Amino acid sequence: MNLNHFTFLILFSLAVFPQENPSFRLQEGDLIFQDLDCGPLCDAIEKVTKGYNGSKFSHIGLIVPDSSGELVVLEAISSGVQLTPLNKFLSRSFDKNGNPKAIVGRLKTKFHILIPRFIKEAKSYLGKPYDSIFVINNDSYYCSELIYLSSMKANSGNPLFELHPMTFKDPDTNDFYPEWVDYYEDINEKIPEGEPGINPGGISLSDNIEIVHIYGYPDGWKQ
């Protein structure tokens, strides 16, 4: 292999899979996808949703400035919609090399004009409760629902990301995952099988974003 060919392969690899590099800087409006190690429920989510390059994502947040201008993560988690320091967000799960299992997506250039309103709309949900049922339009919000609604409002009611029928079934057996059966029994709610919803993996595959950075490799990553 000659030097020019080798150089081309290196540059191509970096273009397709942006590796961790010290010069990378987060920007307001970036989406950060995370492979959480939160137990059986996260595992069940990841089994039925695939993300960018096969990644198994169970969480997503939005990069926004806090009151002092520092970049933080706006996210919907079990305690509600809140702002979380970036270091705390990234310290939740690590790959085999000790790097955070998270990657960064960025809206494509034609959508950059929407970012200030995207952030404003997302911040309007701060303090709202977490959507433990995972249904749209019940004044509580799960992580990717928050991203979906905020970006849609920023885009004059036109969705940037797509809703799809949700499934809580094992694709190999077509039976509900026992974890989901127990979960919905505990909260005394019906499993919303087939209802419209959205997940982090689906957003990571959107044609409206590009993956710009990899902190560490999520589970499922195709080397």
C-alpha cells in the first residue's frame, strides 16, 4: 500500500466515524446519544431499537447553555426534565477502554437557524415530570419525546424526526419482554404497544443530523 492510499484510508475512516479528538468542541443544539447501563429496562429498550452504526442507545440529551453560559445537558430522566453537568452525564457508563459510551449528533447546516428556538422550546419543559408511561401528549416527557417536540415546535410544527409505532415485544418470540410486563403492572398501566413514539436510536439515524464525535463506543457498535 502506498502512502497516499494509506492516508486516504485514515481520512476516510475519520470522516465516517469521528473519533475522540482533543480539538472537538460541543456546540449549542448538539444532540448527545448515550448507551446507559441501567439494567433490564435499558436492555429491553436497546434490543428493539438500533442506532447509528448498530449502536444500542437508551438515552438522549440536548446541549444548551445554562444561566452562566456553560454548556450542559438538558434531559428528561426519572426525576424529570432538568439540566445536568456534562461531566456528570458522561460519567454514567463507559466502554471497555474507559471512555463514555456516548456520541454526538449535530443538525445539518440548513437547520442551524432553528437552534436558538430549539433550545428555547426545550428549556420551556424544565421542571416537567418524566413520562414513565412513554406516550405522547400527556404533559410528561421521556428523553426522545422531549427532543421530538422541542425540535418540531422550533420548526413551525414540522417534525425533524419521525414517530413510529412502538413495540415492547421480543422480535425473536413476538412476546412482550417480561421486564415490560412487570414494569407496566407495577405502575398499573396498559402497555402502549403500537402507539406512536420515538427513541434515541431512531433519532441517531435521521437524515437531518450528522454524527460529529464519538466519546466512546456504545454496545452494538460495528467495528
